[in-house]
Amino acid sequence: MNEDLNRLRVTMEQMERLLLALNDLKENVLPKDPGLFATMAEGPLEDLERLRKEVQETPTLDDVYAILNRRHSSGKHDQAERHNEHQP
């Protein structure tokens, strides 16, 4: 779970940097040369789309709770019992 959260944090940071770069292009290149802006923005926009898909594939808390609920409802109580083995 921590690995997923760390991966999500890194992905969001990458997206933020891409958005800042696109904003800079929008302010400095677009007014002077829209064609150049379109060419220069193409790569960052593709990267943003790829990263957006990665974020959408990240399990949400609802997904985690659904998995836990299925395990709880499965009648397999040995998982909870095994956890209790390590309790003082």
C-alpha cells in the first residue's frame, strides 16, 4: 500500500511539472507562434494523458474496502486469527 501511495505521489509530482511547463509554453510561445506551441506542447500533453491513466488505475480506498469486505464475508476467519497470534 505504501508503495502504491509513493508511486501516486511521484506521478502527481510529474504531472505538476508537466502542467507548469505547458503553462510556460502557453504564456511565452503561444502568443508569438501558435504552430510552434502546438508542436512543443504535443509531447507534454501525451505524457499527461499517460500519467492520468496511471492515476486512474491506482486502487482507491473504496477498492481496498471492497477487497477487505469480501475477505471478511468469505467466512475465512483464519486471517484474523493469525493476526491475533502475534498480539501480546
